[in-house]
Amino acid sequence: MKGRLILGICILGVFFAVLICAPLTASADVDVANARIDRIGIFNPNATRGAYVQLTDLSTTPAWTGSRQFFLSQVPLGKEGLATVLTGYSMGKTLWVRIAGDASALSLITVVYIND
């Protein structure tokens, strides 16, 4: 009986610890609805990061000012992501992108769409 009570308290403690700590470790991604492609290139690609893309956020409330460099994520995007960015660039279109984390320089672009 006493062992079950201690076990129950331990499980409850772990539950509350996870509940409290989870928001502290979670990071949200940044969605940019109107990003202009300034430059595209290849810079030391590996299994995680692919092509280098330099973007300017043209949104009403930009996530950053000026031009900022990112990498296309190899895992979800691969060659298709690069093809999408190159197509948008050649057509003079802007992009909708999701950037991992806080959109700091050299972050990974994980989702990309061409805007109308």
C-alpha cells in the first residue's frame, strides 16, 4: 500500500515536470508569407542542409529586416524544394516559406510554396 502511494506520487511528479518543462524546450517555426528571393547557391551541402537561399521578408510585419541567408532542409524538401525555389526565382515570384526555429540566419527552410 505504501509502495503504491510512493509510486503514484513519483508518476504524478514526473507528469507535472514534463508539463512544466515542455513549453520551455519547444520552439515554434516562423512562417513568412511574402519572401523575395535575392540569391540562390550551393554552399557546403550535407545530409541536413541543401542549397543556400537568401531571402528578404516583404510581409507587412517582417520577421527580419534586410536580406537574410537560409538553407533548404534536405530531409523534407530535397531536390524538389530546390526546383520550387529555382522556378519561383526564374518567374520573378515571391515565396511562402516556413523557417525552423526563430528564423535566425542560416536556419533551415522546411516548407516552401510559390506565391501567385
